[in-house]
Amino acid sequence: MRYTINARVIYDAADNTLTLPECNEPDSQLSIMAGALLYYFLRHTEVVSRDEVLKKVWDDNGLTSSNGNLNQYLSMLRKTLRLRAQTREGAETEFLMQKKPRYVLHFACLNPFADAENLLD
């Protein structure tokens, strides 16, 4: 599944890549955990608790969760998306709002779309 975020970046969940809409080649590659975290937030756009994120992204996948890990990957995602998903006016777009101890994904525009091969089925 691919997602267009704020009409500024395309995230491909199959290979954890970010691509600018005007480019054919991926602009950057997210780590497996950063991709898993972003994909979780893309599928859960409601406010979620820190504990829920740790359980679903780390614990349920057999990994050891910690607040430090979550903070590190959230920071990495914010930085990566901030560089690629700026508004037309050039102001930074914050993609993840923290409502302690909860989080909510916040994009001005989020559009999931299937690959062309999937549309033919």
C-alpha cells in the first residue's frame, strides 16, 4: 500500500521508501522499525497511547520495547518527513502531535492508494 502525504511525499509500505511526487526513484529508505512505526500511525489515525504503540509495533513483533526506542524513532520520522513534506509557503508541517501520554497522526492531506497491479485484480 502506498500513501501520498500532504501531496508532498509518497510512502510505500512494501519497501519503506519515501518518494517525492515528481520523481520516479525513491528519495530515502526508512529503517524497518521506522517504517513499521509510520505504517502503524497511517493505519491508526485516532489518538493512541504510548503503551499501545509500544505493544503493537515492538512487543507484538517479538521485539523489546522501551520509551527510548520509541522516542528515537519518532524523532527520526519527524525529521525525515519534515524535510520532505513542507507546505507551499515553506513552513514545516508537523506530522505527529504529542498529547502526553498519547499521540495522533496529523497530516493536512493523506491519500492511500493501491499500486497499478492491484487495480487490475
